[in-house]
Amino acid sequence: MGDRQVPGDAAHVTGDASPARSRMEDHPSHPIDPAVVDASLAQVIYRDARYAVQIRDVVAQLQSADIRVYVVGGACRDWLAGARAKDIDLALDRPVEQAHEILRRAFPPIDPVLRRFERFGMLRWGDAASGGVDLNILRSHRDIQNDDMFTTSFVSRQDLRDDALTRDFSINAFYYPCHGPGQLLDPLDLGLADLQQRILRLVAHRRILDTSYSTTCRIGQFLGRGYAPADNVLEYLERHADRDLQRMGGEGLLWWTLGHFAGAPREQLERFQHCLHASARQDGSRQLLDRVFADLEARLTRRDPQS
């Protein structure tokens, strides 16, 4: 599983200049069913007496301002399986502040911002009932400052390959250009084969892995869904699981788990817990996990006494 070259190390990344915009999409691509794309983008993300705003309306407004819009993340995996996606994330080649201003002009007098993470270039727009849609800039590992990704102020980029190297796994590094001919882009040329074989392979640049501490949890989340770890995932857990768990701390791990497993089947949470325990090598990590999952179990029991 681990014999395919992963272009996530600095040794495999050359040059700082982004390619010209006309060549941004010179990447391996895969056909996608336009019907599942249309059904997914038809979701209403804001509704009141005046408006019923669909995701495609947001995309159209941004594209009318010459912003390139890409669907990224889990939606692309769903589409490759022929399924409608419920959770849509958009990546933009312009700052989210610019996108926000466009939406404010397009849909007066509403401004339904659910969440804003300015340093990371992220804005969640829509109503609470729908959950909204996430708008993100395209990012680069080159922007990381002070060896800390979460205090870094990222700037808007245009290079899909650079952005792919800020993502965790090959199966999360697909891009659907909303202005394109209905093809999913796979800039690292690893995602489709790994998705078909259900292999979990790290592709994040080492600057991302060195400065972010949620990777072990992300690995546990996907292994709990039945993916098989590539060699570099097993190597990562052996080297960094204790660091990640202890840097996140009890409160951080608890809230990360609550946020990512809301509504998930109980057995998926149990597989996640098992993966983290199996990866921990130090007593401090094991004790932290025991405390967190005891607290989590108490919360779940209070919420559902029959569980």
C-alpha cells in the first residue's frame, strides 16, 4: 500500500511561483455525473420570506465577479460514488472578504454569517437550519509562520497543487471547478486509485504535518469508516500520535470529537476511540484518552439514557 510516491514533502515541491491562471487546471481529471452535481448544488442554504438561496446561487454570484469556485472535500468523494452530497465546501481563488462583499450586495439586506475564521481564510454563510456553506481560500504551506499553522494568516492563492498539499489525505484532494466541463481534478494523481481501494494515504506537506496537531484524530476518523492505512499513515501514527494527542489536550480532543461525530453511528465513535488508544504509546496519552472518553460517555448517556 505504501509504494506509491507521495508528493507531500518539500523535496518534491519546487518553485514558489503559482502557474498562470490559464494553466491552473492542467491536472489529471475524472468524469462526474452532472445530475448528482446539480442536485447537490440545488440545496437551499438560506431561507426567509424574501429569499431561498441555493448553493448554485452563491456560486453564480461569485463567478459573475470572475472568482473561480471549486467544490472540495467530501462532496467530491460522494460524487465519485454517484451519490448526492449534503455537505458542500467551496474553495476560491480570491480572499473570502471579497466573496463576502459580493454576497452582501447580491442579497440585501441579509448577512447570514454563521462562522468566520479570518486567519485561515474561511467563512460559513447561510442559516443555522441548513448549516450553510463553507467558503475557503486556496492555501499554501509556504505561508506558515512561527512553526504554528493556527496562528498563521494565510493569503489567497491560485495553485491547486499547492492547496492539495495543505489537505490531509489523497481522497480529500479532489477539486470540482464550477466553471469547468464537468470533470473532477486530481492534482496529485493519487485520489481516485486510493478511493477505489479505500486506502488512507497522507499527502499533506511536512510543514502542515509539523505545525498541526489534529492529524492523528483525522486518521482515526477515517480508519473508523473502514479505510485501510497506507504505510505513511502507520509511520505517522508511530512517530506523532502522542505529540498530537498531548498538544490537543483533553478539552481540545473532547470538543473536536463532539464536533466531528455529531450524529455519527455509535460504532464509528467506538472504532475512533480504539484507533486512538492503539496509537498511543505514552502513559500520559492513554490517561488523557481515558479521561476524555469517560467524559464523552457521560455526556452521551445524559443525552440518550437508552444508549
